[in-house]
Amino acid sequence: MRILLLGGTSEARALAAQLHPDVEVISSLAGRVPDPALPVGQVRIGGFGGVDGLRRWLGDNPVDAVVDATHPYAATMTAHAAEVCAALEIPLLLLARPAWPTGDAILVSSDTEAAKTVAENRYSRVFLTTGRSGIAAFTGVDAWFLIRAVTPPEPADLPRRHQVVLSRGPYRYDDELALLREHRIDALVTKNSGGSMTRPKLDAAAALGIPVVMVDRPPLPAGAMTVSTVDDAVAWVRSTM
């Protein structure tokens, strides 16, 4: 059996490892992160070129199934995979890690709405962890930002007052607590990425009574076959063999 695994997440790497060597897995990474953690098996790096590009790739590289284990906010890739697999009648599974409980978080639908919320509430020292692509929405907000990202943001996207920290998880609760205290953070802005690697920032914010502005997840494609664990994804792949 041969599958295309749309990856770049820890779940995708775990799935590739569990399927190897019984299943031929071709893992596809977007290529936005330098020096990514690579899964076992074959790896391709870079975009497909939209719906038409993915259709051509699958025509040139026939697979028995596609598993979408991309980041919960990779909405464009997820939509393209659903459209192409439906047209080509290729079985598709979406492996979506469970979302975090939202609790008392202020839920918003976009980075732009998150920036508006920060401005309206007059937060002055904000821990911004929405990823590099969402930073530009905050350029006009009158606040100081501690920006954490894996890769350097574009200078034009940065707010006037900021500090950039380049790092990637997993993060520890004690370290996150110390970071919030050191920088006197009065609001956390994040996405509901789910998982354990970056969850400690939420726990630290809760312990310090710091409000959380959370960008909600984009909707999944209608009718998508979805599982929430790697084990369930393994079982689905094996059931199609």
C-alpha cells in the first residue's frame, strides 16, 4: 500500500513511524520551517501549486489513500486535499488533533479580530504566539508585543514596539510561567492548536490570571472522514489495505 501523508506535525511523524515499513508512506512538508523534523520514509518538501498542482502530482504518483495530518490552521491545504481526493475518488482521512478547551478565553475568528480585541481591551504587554503569518494584523495596535515564532517575521509585519523570540516547542510550564512574569504580560494571544507541546502557556496564563485571546479553528470540509488520534489513523489505513 502507498499513501500520501500531508504532514509537518508531530502526529504525522508518529503516524509515518507506526506505518513503516508495512506501508509505503510519502510524507509531504510545506517547507515553511527551516531544518524541519523529518519523518521516516520518503519525504517531499514544498507546495503542490494549488488544486491543479495536487491533481497533477497524484496523477503522476498514484497512491491508495491520502492522510491529511497538517496543522489545524492549514485550511487551504486541507480544502485542496478534500476537493482533489473527491474528484479522483481517492480515500481521504483527516487526522485532527483535539482542540484545547476554551474555558474563559475570548474566542475570535481571525487574527484581525484578535488585534481588534487587544486594542479594545487596551492590553499593554501582549504575548503573541499566533505564528509568523498572523503578525501583520497587529502592526497598528498600540501595545508592546513579545512575539514568539519558529522563523523570523518579515520586518514590515512587525508592530512598532516588540521583542521577537525564535524558538519551537515543546515548552515547559515553569519556563512559560517565568516568561510571562519576566515580561509583565497582561494578555496572551494564541491559536487553538491543541496538543501538549505548546499547552503550558495556557496553564501558565491561567495560573497568573492573564486573559487569553484565542483564534478559533477554521471549519473542516463538509463530510470529511476525521479521527483525532494516531492510533485511529493507523487503524483506518490498515482497514483500507
